[in-house]
Amino acid sequence: MLFDDRDHIRELALRRIVKAREAESSTKRRIFEPPNINFSARDYTEIIVWHECQVTPPLVLRHISDEDLQVMAKDKSLEIVDFSCHIQSVKRCVKLVTEASQSVTDGTSRDGLTEPSCNLE
């Protein structure tokens, strides 16, 4: 929503993030519960019924202050790290971790943490 072309949607996103940050408790562990889906939504902002679910602030924005978010939402200058899809890059990482663990330990001491029989590309 922070990347939306409509000013009022970016402002709505900013308000929801700030509200979620204020309500966030750092001592309580968060348990994800999928929200109910509004299948009659006319816009992507209506897909989730926001007042019926627990909203938490996006982790990718945790290092950005509320004031900076406000400036970014107003002038559309929001730039965050671009994350690649979880397809090839994750497979590469799993393969590297598997190879590293195999070079340090033998198959019996890994205790099932990695599968040497994985056929990764």
C-alpha cells in the first residue's frame, strides 16, 4: 500500500503501520493466524477486514522511523531492499548449507537436519 499511486492509500498505509507499531508488544511472541478474506472486495485494500485481525508492522520497514515513513509516503520516495523470489536463491542457499554441513560432519551426526539425498539444481 505504501507503493500505491493514490495518495490516500499511501496515507492509509502509513496510519496502519504507525498504529501497528504503537500496539506492538516486544515481549509477547506473535502467532500467525490467517485473516478472513473479503471475496467481495472491489480493491486490494479491502481484501482483508483490517479491524478483525491483528495487524503487525512489516519487518522490512522496522529500521525506518515514523517520520521518515511519513516523508516517503508523501513524496513517493520509498526505497527498500529488493528481495528476490523464494525459488532459485533459496534453493542455492539450501544447497550451500547442505554442502557446508556435509564437509564438517558425517551423515550420522547431522541427525536429520539436512537431507544429503536432496536433488537441488
